[in-house]
Amino acid sequence: MICILGPTASGKTAIATKLAARVGGEIISADSRQVYKRMDIGTGKDLDDYTQSDGKTIPYHLIDIVEPGTKYNLFQYMNDFHVAYNDIVKRGRTPILCGGTGLYIEAVLKGYQLADVPQNTELRNKLKDKSLAELTEMLKTLKEQNGSNMHNTTDVDTAQRAIRAIEIETYMKDCKQFTQELNHEPLSKNTLVVGVNIDRELRRKKITARLHQRLKAGMVDEVRSLLAEGIKPEDLIYYGLEYKYLTLYATGQMEYDDMVKKLEISIHQFAKRQMTWFRGMERRGIKINWVERPENDEELEETVEKILQLAK
């Protein structure tokens, strides 16, 4: 397998699809939000990248597989990933894991052993009135007690996400022997992991440009449409970043200019946290071969050539 990872706006999807066209590959998404149907602009699915200049479409997996409003988790992802992975390998194709959700990528490469943690209604009721700062401190304490690095706390930007993380850590703490319902072999030894590094200023420039492009493309209307379907505002806010701020704007809780400003800041911060996670993966034993993201998209083919050389 080949894994292409990188922060938001690094061009990893375009690189992965061009690579797939060269090696007879299929993309397995490693994005925690692109699994949701009809959440296209806000999650940056960039589906046009899957159609190459010659008209050939690159097959992709784990995009548009669940309904908005549901809570898709790591346990489900691991199961769905291996179904897709085994299918691709069985057909003699090359699986290319591509995304920016470091937790999902690391779980696959290391073969995390997981249980499908049930909801704890009593615990949720106790935590519902606590602030995000209080929840974060509780989560840090639990993780220290568990010696856990299984769940990502760096991208928790809503109370709901923090409560779910606390729920998982509490389950682990209370279980003397953590139930291993999902146990797959690590794939790190058989995977070339490539990180797309992008200059900090170029990344900031592209994030800002892409945000305004997506707003012009109808990202606000996308959120309004989801709300009109009957999806609860708190469920959209749970998904964080674009869906958090756009929902607050669409429901009259935030002015437009303030929403855009705070969303842009949050995306920049998110990209930094992604890089922090990837550097942590390296410290935890995963070798990442970094390639530079060129400033011009026309030069992405050169990046693909570098990856092909690494693969050899």
C-alpha cells in the first residue's frame, strides 16, 4: 500500500489521484468527515480530482458512505477500511490511503485493537453542562491514567467531541481487559508512507483562497440544505470547523464577517495540529517520507515522479 498524508490544502488528493493513474491504484479516503453524504463543499471532497485529464476516473472508497447527523467513529472506519483494502488487493489493484485524519491513518498502519464503545447516558448527563476547558482537563487526566494515545484530543473543538472522547477513555479505564472486537494486522511494514510538506506561508495562502472559493461555491447553502432536511444544528456543529461556524451563522448566532474570520483562523490552527500529529507519528515509529508540495499545481507531476522513485 501507498499512503499519502498531509495537512489541509497541501494538494494530497490531487497527488494521490495522479499517482493512482500511474500505478493502477484506487483511493481509500482517510478523512473523518468525507464519509458523510451531501457534505461535499465543507469537507473538501474535491471529487473533480478523481477525473484525470484523459477522462479516466480513479475509483475511490469511504467517501459518501453514511448519512449526515450520524456519529461515525474509528471503530467503524477500521472495519470499513479493511473491507475496501481487501477488495482492492483481491482485484490486483494498488490501494492508496489518502487523507489528513492522522488518527485514522495511524490506526490502520499500527493495527489498533478496538472495541465498539457504547454510549454512556449517565456519564453524558453528568458532563453536559461542563465547559470545553473543563472537559479537556478531564480528558487529559483520563488519558494519563490510561497511558492512552489512541484518541486524538488535538482536534477536539466542540464539547460533544470532548464528551465522546471522555466516554471512550472512561470505558477503557473501567474495563480491566479492554475488549478486542476488532483486531487487524499492522500494515506499516508493507506501506510506503509519503507526507506532503507545504511551506507555511503557501499553506496559509491556499487555505484562505480555498475558503473564499468554497463560500462562493455555495458552502452556506449546503449547510442550510442540511438543516432543512431536519438535521439538528448541534449535530452539524459536532463535525467542527466549517460545519460548526456555518451552522452558527445559518442559525443567527454569528454575523457573516465574524464567522468567516473565526473559521479561517480555526482552519489555520487545524492545519498546524495536523502537522503536530504527523510529527508525533514519526516519534511513535512510523517512517514518513516527506516530499515538498510545489507552489504551482502544474508541477504536481514532478512530486508524483518523486513518489514513484521512493516506491521503487
